[in-house]
Amino acid sequence: MPSRLYPEDQERVDAYLNQPANRVERRPFNVWLLLGVIFGSVVGMGLLARLLASFVVI
């Protein structure tokens, strides 16, 4: 795919991306891990709310 940038702009982008802070390899995004964390958080907060509600006396 050809670049839509001017050559001097592409050089600046390449120089920025090749800096040490921008060359960090990351794991691929895992949607199931995200859904698991969200589900676990919702269930955990629900259980915490039920626990706290058991201490309330009307």
C-alpha cells in the first residue's frame, strides 16, 4: 500500500516509530479477556453489594 504522505513526512513518521519507546512489542488484543474482566468485576461488585446490604438493619 503506497503512503499518502510526502516523503519527508513519511521519514519523520518512521523516525518517530523507530524510537525505543515506540518499539515495544505488545500481545494481540484479546476480547475474551476483556469480557472476563468486565464480567468478573460486575459479579464481584454485586456480591460486595449483597454483603454490605446484609449489614443494614431497617
